[in-house]
Amino acid sequence: MASQSPLYLGFDLSTQQLKGVAVASDLKVAYKAIFDFDADSNGYDIVKGVITNEEEHEVYAPVALWLQAIDVVLERLQKAGLDFKRIRGISGAGQQHGSVYWSFGGEDVLTHLDSSKKLETQLDHAFSHPYSPNWQDASTQKECDAFDTHLGNPQVLATNTGSKAHHRFTGPQILRFQKKHHQAYEKTSHISLVSSWLASIFLGKIAPWDISDACGANLWDIKAGAWNQKLLSLASSGNPKDLAKKLGNVPESGGDSFGNVAKYFIERYGFHPDCSIIPFTGDNPSTILALPLRENDAMVSLGTSTTFLMSTRKYMPHPSVHFFNHPTTAGLYMFMLCYKNGGLAREKIRDALNKDKSGPWDKFDKTAHETPPLGQKSLTDTMRLGLFFPKPEIVPNLPAGTWKYHYDPKSKSLTKANGRWTSPEDDARAIIESQLLSLRLRSRDLVEQPSPNPRGLPAQPRRIYLVGGGSRNKTIARIAGELLGSVEGVFKLDVGENACALGAAYKAVWAVERKKGETFEDLIGKRWKEEDFIEKIQDGYRANLFEQYGNAIEGFAKMEEQALAENKVQTNGTNGQKGLH
């Protein structure tokens, strides 16, 4: 007899795929299915899931494509043997910042779907605009400039909304949409995020925005817990009440049910009528749920780009970072740093050492390992500090280029290297240190001392988790522990490519099965078997090295300021952007 134990469904609607993962109460994966937009879709002229208008720097996706994907993923799960009557809760993750525009009759169509027909054939007139802007869209520079100055400056905007203005953020996108597609905007009854749009489909009516995902819009006042009326007025060109109505209310709880699954899914796929729809969140917030990331833990994604995530009780916004409400736990925030230059920058130095692009990391690792920290053969030597940006960077905001300096921590003097730096040999360790020093600089006021603290340790992360391609590099892991610290050590995390969907499924488990007052961290922490997903690869805190790198932080900040100042002078002089070498 087939098992009738409860299952929970998590979805991940990313740029290139829709994934569905079903887990049991013990968090073990029971079923999964994927719809690849390029490989599996019919009727859409897309490349890597999107359509690109290079002339206007627009990147967007057809909403109907996602409808096609939902039916196919559910069909594939069913063919794999999943009995949808076992599903007790559904949650999901969506690519952050993207927006979907519902027509005035859209919700009525959604409420009265015919279960004998597929979603794509019925909802084509449910939207006032057929496309959703993608996070890669860069068409909103004018709108971002307006957002950054509307409350005074980027710092004030970040203080209110958690971030300065960014091209991909929903507020600047809405401002551009209502100017470029004014008639479509006037015919819009509701604006969903990608996450709340997907929740709406399963709910059978418009679902609210998630309390965490709402923070990626430059519209939600995080500390006030409400829409910022001045920013709504900006985004709507003077009609904040109308935009507030289009956006709707945002529930405070990330775990309270929106209601039960829509009749369409009960009749077509056999879902249980009592299956709960739990708030769907953004892909980054869902990632921290997949770990699950505890307070004062840090996750470093070492892919083509570099992303740093922390769970913290401290709200200390700055234009160079992002703060979001935590998706499940009131009083916690998700802190995020995003860098464009990550793996590609390290690969460039690796290739220079190899004198070809053959790919092995042996020489890079050996060179970095044998080079003393900060290039100091003794602590009286100056420190080698550098910035390595093959691509324009956003943290700090600099063009492509390389900057190299020597720093004396005693005199606090910073001087250009001017030939006192052997490339590429000295670059191998320097680039790892550069990327990690930037993380420590920007997170140093967020980390806390362990409690209890019998060893009298300084403030640092409890654990550091490395993910992505660079997480396999033991040299990077060792330097990460030396430089960032970590009370319990450095761990390699491997949840496959299903982190966002798993985080969503775990959220559904918690929302349905929690006891009164039981936090996500408590329930999931008890059931999550870390030995299945993580491996300790390096020790963390080492007193002398942690202090040595701590002495470099002020010099690193000075180096960034110097590079920014010199680039400003050069840009003003040449009307161009050119890196300093």
C-alpha cells in the first residue's frame, strides 16, 4: 500500500527554469521535476529564458511561458508517482524584483478556471501587459537617479527601504512602466512580484506580497512596516493611493496561510482541498531557508559573481549593501552583498600563472598557499592590498581595472605599489584576500561575539558556509577562515541546484507543522540533517591571523576611497571611465 504520509511542495521560478520539489516531514526529497524554458517550451522566442531588447537595455520574460511551465511540472510530478492528495502545504520562490501586471478582469478569470483546460489557454487576457521585467534589465537608470534623490540621497533611501536604487528593483521598474506603457498601467488592477504571482496561481486569487520579497522594491519602509508614501508618489507620478491599491497589503507573518489551494488544482490534479498556500518569497530569502541559516551565520557564494548572505538582528543599511526582512522570523534581517567580480577575476590570475587557459588550479593554489598573509614576511613589513576588477564593479562603484597599494598599519599610510609587486605571483593570494576583506569590512558591525563566550573571542560569524564552484578550493576556504574568522569553522554546503525550491518546501513544512511559538530555525533545525548537506573543510578563527587581517581593514577602506577619488578625477578629465593600473 502506498504511503499516505504528508508531503510539502516547494517551487522555484527562476530565469531559466521552473522546479518543483516535494519533501516529507523529515525534509527528505520524495519527488522533483523541472521545466527548462529554452528546451521544453513551445511558442516563445526566448534565449536563456528571456527576451532582450539591447537598444533599450531591456530584459523580460513572457508571463504565459510560466503558465505553460506550471502545468508541465505538475504533470511530470504526477507521472513520477506523486499523489497530490498527500500535499499539505505549498510554498515557492521567485526571481526577485520582477513584476507582473494583472488586468481588471484578471482575478475573476483566475477564480473561475476550467479544470479541463490548461492554464496557458485560459489566462492570456488576465494581464494588462504580457511581459515581466527580469532582474537583468538595465533600462531604468533615469528612474534610479530619481529614486536615489527623492528622499534626499542614496543613504536615506537605503535607510528607509534597505537598499539604494538599482535597475532591477520593482519601484524603478514600475515608474518606467507607467511612463512607457501608460495605457497598460491604467488598465492594471494589481501588480504582483514573481513570487506572489506564482502564489496567486495556486491560490486562485491575488496573493499578497511576501514580507521579505517586498524589500526588493525600493517602496517598502522596512522599519515602519508600511509602503513609503513619498516613494509611491514618485513611482506612480503623483497618485500614491492608486499604486498602494495595486500593490495591496503585506502581511507581517511569513508563515500564516493565504488560504487553501484553488479548485482548479483539486479537480485537475487531485490536490487535497485542505492543502494550504504559504507565502511565496524571493529566491535569495528562500536560499537562506534551505540551509537553514542561523543568526550570525554567513554564506558566501563563490560563483562567477560573489554573493554574501547573513542572518542578523542588526539593521544597519548602507548604499553598498542590501537589507531584507527575514522571510520567516520577525526581528531578523537578511543582509546581502553582491559583487560582479568573483570567479572570473580569480580565473584571470590563474590563467596568467598557467600561461594558458587550460584550467587547472594547482599552481594558483600552491602560489596562494605559499605567499604569506598580506605579503608580509614579517609583521613590520607593509601590507599588499589590491582591487582586481576585470568587469565594472558595483561594490565599490568602479570601472574595470586593477589597483595595487602598500599599506603601513602603524603610520596608516597608503602608497601605490609602483612596481613593488610581482604579477601574477603576488596576485594569487592578494585577490582572495581582496574579495574577503571587502566582505569583512562591510559585515564587521553585524557579526557578534559568541554567547556564551568563555574563550573571550572577538565578534565574528558562528559558521561560514561556502557554496558555488569556488567552495571546492581548499586554499580559498582556509584563507576565508583566517580572514573572516568563524567560531565553529568553514563548511562546504551542497544542496545541489535545488536550494530555492528546498527552502520553499521547508517553509511549507514549518508553516503547517509548527507548534505555537515555534520558530522556523527551531523546527527545521531539529529535522535538518546537516551531515547530508555540509562538510567541514577548514578551521575558522585563528587569533594572530584574525588580528593581522583586522589591522588591514582600515587600509582596505582607504584604498577603495583612493581608487574612487582618482577615478572621479580621471572620469571628469576624460569624460570616460577607465581603470587605473
